[in-house]
Amino acid sequence: MSESSDLEKTESPSPRRLQKAREEGQVARSRELVTFLALLASGVGFSALGAQWVAHTTVALKGSLDFERSDAFDPLALGERLGTFASDALIAILPLLLLTAGAAIVGSALLGGFIFSSKPFTLDLSRLSPIKGLKRTWSTDGFSELVKAIVKSVLLGVIGGWILWTDRDAFAGIGSMALGASMTMLGQLIVKDFLLLTLGLAIIAGLDAPVQLWRHHKSLKMTKQELRDEARESEGDPAQKARIRSLQRQAATRRMMAEVPNADVIVVNPSHYSVAIAYNAKMRAPKVLAKGSALTALRIREIAGEHGIPILEAPPLARALYKHTDLGREIPIALYEAVALVMAYVFQIKRYRTQGGAYPTAPVGLPVPADLDFVPVEETEENA
């Protein structure tokens, strides 16, 4: 049951999957939305610019038909007139074409945004496979496209029939009007009816856009195994990462242990924690060179013993230094007084080793603020 659920595409696509699909040109698109906006823009544009376009085209047409008798027998002259008329007509209709093309581009980008990918232009022979074509035709998506086409045909047929019925008197009266008035009336009726049919497409586009978004999201869904594989690829193999972290910790420990011989004193707790402290005239305050617990603490003590570094048992201070001071950093101000007493003890030991005399007495009852100290669980269990 668990294996089958891992192979089912039930998980939302990851950001990496969405980005990869976008790079390949796979984004949500609604042809119905593009068609609606393009037709709406062309209808509105023709309504606003139609009179100007008709007037401009009429002038160009009259100019192309007004020529000398000799031009009728000159192929070059006829070709030049035809080219002039075509360029004038194109210039007249160019704003309408640009408006329609802009609306189509905007409609295409509304759902998936503006992208450019060369992947859709690459040769893919599988698209020419008749078997895959039949599978797409008889798939759920193919059936939904068939239903959408039927609904669109019925809806536009109903709207077209209603338009013809309501405008029947207007169309019948055009025949009895003067030519100029009839052409104006016909143009107005055509533009109005065209916009009404286009608004009918708005219903189809409004239903198709969310469906296309849902289908696109569904096509990119992933299985739980795919999510795990992707995480492994992007973040690395967990076992390998654990090994790298282990090696990094070992390297850091070796570097820290190499600093222990440079310490002036080791403050211990007595076996749970060990903290190596150093101080010289160039430092503003004593620094922690090394620290550790359990086996690391014992190793620090062993190295200190090998190099003759004094070891002082001061549990509260050792715990406070271990918890509140990072490697290579100065000790907290609140521990200055306690560490100063420790360093005075260390200097006395150094003088004893060079000059002799009575061995110095280790300081006790060092002033460690209570809020910096803590009692480890191990010590609590041992005391119990």
C-alpha cells in the first residue's frame, strides 16, 4: 500500500519542477482566452477606427482606378499602382492589426506569463506518432476538448440566432435605404453583432482559463518518490552529507587540539568539560583556545598533561566558559573577575617553577554569576 502510494502523483509540483517546465515552455495557456481577447480587440478597434480605415481605403482605391489610357497597356505602371494601393491599404489597417496582435500576446501571457523557450521548436518525432495521436484524442483531455467545442458551438449558435432574429427588421430595411446610409447601417450592425458574439466567447474563456490552470498543475504533479529523488539531487545524498559533516567535525577537532599546547591553563569540571584558556599582553582579555565535553574533554586534559599546562578544577567556571564562549573568542565580561583569579594562580605556578618556594594554593569559590552556570544532566544523575 505504501509503495503504490509513493508512485501515485499526489504531490504538488516543487518550485524546481515548475521552473524546469517553464524553461521548456510548458506553461498554462488558454486558446479560448487568446481568441476572445483578439476578437474583442479587433471589434473594438474596427468600431473606433473603421470609418477612418474605410475612408482611407476608398481614397486609395479611387486613386488606383484613376489612370491614363496608356497605363492600361503598361505592365510596369499597373504593377506600380497595385503596389501603391496595397501599401496604402496596409498602412490603413496596420493599427487594427497591431491592436489585435497585442491583445493576442497579452491573452497568451495572462496565465503563464511571458516566456521564450526554443524547446517547442525542436524536432520531436513522437508528435507525429499516429498511436499517440489517437491516445490524445481518446484521452480525458481529448474528451473535455470535444465537450468544450460542442458547448461553444451551441452557445454561439444560440447567440447568433438571437442576433439575427432581433436585427431582422434592420437588415430588411437596408435594401430601401440610399447606398451611403445603407453601408453605414450595415457596418454598424456588423460591428455590434460581432461584439455580441465575441462577448459570448467570454463565457467560454472564463470557464476554460481555470480549467487550463488546473490541467497544467495536474500534469506537473509529482510522486512522493520523485520529491525524495529531487531533494537528494539538489541537497545531496544524506549518507554522503553525514560523512562530510563528520569529516568536517574531525578536522575542526584536530585544529582545536593543535591549539591546546598554546594554552596557559585548563579549567575542568572535573571530567565532563575542559576549557583551554590563554592570555598575553597583546590580548584585551583571555581567550578560549579549545573546549570539549566527555571524550574530547579527556583528550584536552591528556594533551595539557603532556605539555605541562596547569589544570584547575573549577566546575561552575568550566561550565560557564563552555556554554557562553566560542572558540577563539574573548571570555564574557561577567567572568573577568573569576578568570583573573585563575590567571593569577597560573602566574604563581610559573614563578614557582622558575624560582621555587611554596606551591601556590588553588583558588576556590570563584565568583561565577548564577545565570551563566548550568548543571548538566549527567551530573544530576551522578549526584542522585
